[in-house]
Amino acid sequence: MAGSHEPEQQRGAAPASKHRDFVSHVRAQVERFGDTRAYVYLRQAGRELVEDRVTYTELDARARAIAAWLRGRPEADRPVLLLYAEGIDFLPAYLGCLYAGTIAVPAPMPTGARSVGRAARMFDDADIGLVLTTLDVDGLLTVWLQEVGLADRVAVVATDGDPLADPDGWRMPQLGGDTVAFLQYTSGSTSEPKGVVVTHANLLSNEAAIATALGLDHTMVGAGWLPHFHDMGLIGMLLQALYVGSDLVFMSPLTFLKRPVRWLEMIDRYSAHATVAPNFAYDLVARRVSDEDLARLDLSSLRVALNGAEPIRPQTLAAVIDRLGEARFRPDAFVTCYGMAEATLLVTASPPGRPPRYLDVEPTALERGAAVPTAADGAARLVSSGAPAELDVRIVDPATRRALPESAVGEIWIRGGSVARGYWNRPQETEEEFGAHTDSGEGPYLRTGDLGLLRDGDLFVTGRLKDMLVVNGRNIYPQDVEEVVRLLHPALAESPGVALAVDAGTEHVVVIQGVKPGALGGTTPAELASQIKVAVARTFEVAAPSVVLVKRGGVHRTTSGKVQRASMLASFLDNTIDGLLHADVDPVVERVRTAAAPV
């Protein structure tokens, strides 16, 4: 791993690529680093983790073999779906598609009913005719395709057996910056998943922005566990290592979730310099790491601990800094960021070496769309997501499309080389979201649907435009309600929850909260619901909300862990919520739900 080889130059951000397509850049990295750099996957074998290792040279050979084979498949003229469990095998298949000029579509392996339905919709949306996978699941996928009526038009091929073709038979296709590299299907946290069209130029631009913003280069070691089908795992972890020419060690998300300290052990063992994860993972580590674990861990090598992909909670940052400080975790290692699939990945990031930056504002002013600093008790604390990473970021009034001044809250609009081409086969939505212009004619901009403000060069994300709760004329951010609820009781602390608004003539707040029954102690679900009603009513000065308590799996989440508020609202109105433990629903809301329920 890196650290054992001598640096070829002074450490600093990798230079921007001189190539026009991502394949040429990768091939140059393979030629430069060959067998001196590797991907190491920590596979669980019993209670132990064993290494699966592939060097850049080996990875390139496998990718060329798959690409040479793909060039002879008529199905490869359309997008190709990649269904892989976590591990090494996904990466050569993904690169093989790019090497062939074929559009790759990374996707999670379908398991439960909801993920199966999502995968089936992707087949139709992208007109999939070929699935690449591994030998251990190709039979199961074939059976599943038969069950959903797709077997006659979709082929399933495993890429981890004997080489599909001679790697020396590969020839570089004609690729340019406008060539589509892959489709990144959105998480579906607020709507139906859509395929974001990412070009080679988008990919090169964003990887360069990440390297520059975080100061990453070929002398570093990356470590992580994010899934390869999520933009943060693919762009920010797997491909960033190849872009800068560094080593990467990674594990399965399940391996991390079963025993979160393994993430820290991986950083310690390999002296990793950079890691990346959503806020919930840092929160989980702060809660679960033991004193015994801290005594044997050394996290001093870590220079970049990227926190993004979901709302960043100041309580989590403080808890991690306090708890992991005993293991020599540095507060200035935290890099807070903001990004989205429609911008390939990264939009803004705080500079490494600067502790997290906060802004305490008056809650009532924030509801009115302004950030008024205050030192008074009860202030709303916002976390900086850093400065734009080579993108033009504007705050715009979503109704008038007027660009807003500093400290005013509005919709976040962005433009630049990382902004994707649009949505696959959705011209109207592409025009609406990727073709926005301000009232003065500036554009086109990507409308993110997120709310935020700019102050002293930093972006502060305040919420989601479509998720906003409007109660008695006031704007209330659902994540603020969810945080108040989560802190009420240990049975709620590690479980997801959503705050929703139901229109019953006036807006009524509904809280659907996951519960860990084993942590209830002597509290009954009914008593817990009452605590939630009182806390939300007092904190936000609204009528007591309706409360629905469910088992932890009853709250829908995306593959990256984001709660799916739109999906949960639909389930609430349809009365199809899973794992129901207790419900205390206002009669007015109940009448709305009865009227909305399917016959």
C-alpha cells in the first residue's frame, strides 16, 4: 500500500488531466503506476477480514478483456446494467464498459420487494438488454428476470470467470468529452429515480475538482466502505483513487454496519490519509466505539474525513471530535461538503486543515428566508459545506428567479463543467432542471431543489425545497423536527424518522419514527408517542403532531441511507406502513388518510 513507496513529488493536489476522455486518463495512470498501486478489498471470512487485491495492471487487463468482448455484443450499443455485490469485480466491469464506449449503469443488487421494483423500472427506463454480474448470482438474476417478464429480452453474463476475450484484442474506441460514460440513477429520496447522464468531460472535471479541493494525490491511501452504485462511493472513493493514482482499501457497507469500529481499524491498519462517508456513519461510530477500541487505535494519519451526501449535523461533528480525539483524530481532518449526482458529485467542500465552521442564526428569521446571526439560546446552528469547487453557485428565489444577496435563503443553482448533461430520455425534466435562467437571463443553471445561503464564501445548506413544512404560514425544516425527536430517547437515537405535512385544510405535521424496542426500557410506545408530541409542539410552537412509531426497518431509505419522505407520505396516506408499533393520529388527519386510501 501507499506509504511503502517513495513519493515522486511533493505532496499536493493531483494536476488536472490533460486528456479529453476518462479512459485515456486511466490508461496513463496504469502506465505510470502499474503494479505499484492497488485496490484492496477486505472480504469477511468468518470473524476475520481477508484481502482481495488487484493492481492497476491487473485491473486494466481485466477491463480490456471485458471491453473487447463487449464490442462484439449488439446489446452493448444500449446501456448495460452492472449488478454486483461489493468487492473487486465491479470495477473492471465498469471500466470495461468505458473502455468499450458502452454506457455503464451501476445499480444495487435487487433484494426486497421495493428494490426489485426499482431495478425493474431501471430496465425499462434505460432499455437494458445486457446485465453484467458474477457467477455466484447470475443464476438467481436469470430466475428473477423470468419472474418479472424480462428474460426474453435481457441476457445475463458473469465477468469473474475465465476471461471473456483476449485483452490484447481490445482497441481504443473513439471517445471525447461529450461521450456518455455512465448513467447515475438518483437515489429516489424525493421522486422517482432518474438516470443522470454523465459524460467523460463531466467525470474528468469533477474528479479534478475533488482532488484540488481535498488536496489528494498519488502518495495517499484512501479508505472507505461506501457502495459502488452510489455516486459518493463510485466517484468519491473508487474512481478518485484511480484518478490521482493512489491506493485504496475498502470493505462492504454490511461489514461496516455489523461492526462500525472496523472502519476505524482499517484507517489505522493502512495509515489511511482520506476517507468519505455520510453523516450517519460518523454518528454511528461516535456512539458505538468503546473505550477499549479507542485505546488501541491511532487515527493520526487521517487528513481528510469527508462528511456529505445527507444533512450534516453539528452534534455529530462535535461528538466525533470529542470521542475520537482519544485516538488522535484531528478536528481539522473533517471536510464538510455538498454534492449531488446531477453535478457528477462534488459541488462545495471546506478546505482540509480547517475545523468545521458554524453559523448560529435566529430560527424565526430563518423561517422567513434570512440568516440573522445570534448568540442567544435557542439559535439554529448551520454547518458550512465549504466553498464552491470550481463551479458557479448562486442562491436564487425559486418563485421569481432573482439572484439573492449574501445571507438570504433561496434555492441553490449551479453551473460548470461537472454539471451533467441531463436525465436519460426525459427531455422535459432536463429542460426544467438543467436549463434554468435567472430573471436577468444568466444561465443555464442546474436547479438543485435544495435550499441554502452563501456567507463569507461558504455555502450553508438549510433544507430541501420540496420537503419544507409550511405550518401556519411558517417554514419549518423537516430535518430540524427529526433531530428533536431523535434526541428524546435512546430507543430513537439510532433509528431513522421522517417529519411530513398533510394538508387537511391546514397543514398538520406527521412524525413517522423508527424505534429500537430493546432500548425502550420501561417506556411504552404510547408514552414515547406522547413525549414526541409534546416536544415537537413546544419546540416549534405548532399543534401537537400525529405520531406513528414503527420498527426500524419501517422507514424507507435510499441505498445511501437517506430517508424517503415522499415514499413514506404515500405509505402513510395509503395506510400501508410496515412494522407498525403504535399510532396516535389526529382525527382530522385520519379523515384525510381514509379519503386518500385506495379502494
